[in-house]
Amino acid sequence: QTTPDDLFTAINDLKRKLNAVVLAHYYQDPDIQDAADYIGDSLGLSRQAAETSADVIVFAGVHFMAETAKIINPEKLVLLPDLEAGCSLADTCPPEEFAQFKAAHPDHIVVSYINCSAAIKAMSDIICTSSNAVDIVRQIPKDQPIIFAPDRNLGRYVMTETGRDLVLWQGACMVHENFSEKKIVQLKIEYPQAEVIAHPECEEPVLRHADYIGSTTALLKYAKQSDSSEFIVATEPGIIHQMQKEARDKQFIPAPPMNSCACNECPHMRLNTLEKLYLAMENRTPEITLPENIRVAALKPIQRMLAMSH
Ligand code: 13P
Ligand code: SF4
């Protein structure tokens, strides 16, 4: 199938024709971010999905994000430019094994990070994102034992911030576990004025060097407001596109990966391209679908999260 030369105009035409909204995560290619109606972190994207009046949601992100939009909007067409765009963290938590883990802790409630499949959400009591995890755990009575899944790094960060003892599922994100503490320290020596800003999916030795820890939206906001003019950014470098746009005179240095042959771009997020976004809208496929019983069970903990988030 041939694609138009000017994909931006073609995508805008299709937005009007389909009454579609394009939601994009900060880890998407800069082109996709520039074509989006809204760019945000997982909480912001979930809120947009809950509030939109569009008939079609084109989700430029990964599968669990588009799936969350579909759980909230069963009547809408939800498109994901590449259906293979998964998440290494969500994959670390297979539903059968998690069911056994949950059964072994019958008095615990389950707080799950939104980076998990609908099947895991359906087994959870409350969903959280990196921007509200600490606040949500603080709202749970102190004597209530909690399982936190699937990200052990975010879970450990929440334990440090709240002083609570959580039972952690041992999952992790391949992108955020790939930052090199040693190379970050070397960069700090090279750029003594730079602040380190990091996502809580990073491992503890990296977070130890962070001047600020937060979700993608929180990191962007902090970088804009801070008096510093140089930042070492320990999260997927797609966010630097917005940081550079919103703080043009500041310098953003991507934190280096352990393996110098690799980069820290998320291979799942980067499966989406502007061309695939156009084709998804033009052909109205690939579409997100899920069994109704799972959808209904997964909706409850998402609604709890939205109600508990300020
Ligand atoms: P947030 O944008 O919610 O911080 O999530 C980061 C992430 O890893 C998404 O997959
Ligand atoms: Fe999943 Fe990590 Fe990619 Fe986010 S950056 S989508 S957590 S693999």
C-alpha cells in the first residue's frame, strides 16, 4: 500500500474523517509526538482516554496502554499502529504464575503498576502509575498487607518513600535496567553542574544519584522549572524531544546504557512509526479487542486508580 508524501496532512485529514484522537506516549518517535493531539505519561493518557469524545482512539504507545484505553471505552474503536508493540516489563508477569503468587498471599491486596496485561489488571485491586504509586499506597490502611506487581524497582522506590513493607513481584523493564551507574558517575564528573533526573523504573544504584525522580510528565515539568541548565536524563530518550521543545536553552544528556553497542530506546515503543500510524487510521486496523469478562474485571481497579488520583 502506498502512503502519501505528506503524512502529517494525511493524518490530520483522517482525524477529521474518523472523528479520531491520537494519543502518544513520550517514548514515541519525535514525528509521532508531533502528529499527536495529546502527549503524556501513563496516568495522563488514561485520563485522556477516559474523557475523550472521539469515536476512534489511535494509541501511539504500547499494547498495555491501548488495552487500558479499550477497557475504559468498550464502544470505541482503539487502534495500535503495530500490534507487536508490547512491553518487556508486562511480559515478566505471566497470569498463571501471578495467580499462584496471589494465592500464596491470601490476606494481601494487589496494587499493580499499569504496565501489565489486562489479565493481571483483572486480578488486581488497584492500578497505579509511576506518577501516583506512592500516593495510592499511602491511602491504603497501614495494617493492610500489599502485593506490588510487576515492577520491583518502582515497588522498592514506593517502599522507600512510604516506609511500607510490600511483597514485590520480581519484574523489571529492560530499558530502565540498562542504565550504567558507572557511566552516569563519569558524566556527572564531566558535567558538574548537571542534575540527574530519573524514572523510578531504574535500579536503586542509578536512583541513588538522582536529584529528582518521577514519571515522564513529572521529569519534563521538573526540567522546565529547575534553575539548572544541564540534565542527565535516565529514562527512555524519546522524552528529550519534548524537553528540548519546552526548554530550548537547556541541555539534555541521555544517560548512557551499560552496553555501548546498545541504546536506551524502548524496542517496543519504537515499533510504531508515523507511516504505521497513518496506515492504521486509513485501514482502521490493527484494532485492540479483549474478552468482555476480563475487560469488566480489569476496569474496576482502573476506576479505583482514577478516583484515588489527585
Ligand atoms: P510513565 O510515562 O507513566 O512515567 O511510564 C513510563 C513507562 O515506562 C511507560 O512504559
Ligand atoms: Fe515497557 Fe520499559 Fe518499554 Fe516502558 S520502556 S514500554 S516499561 S519495556
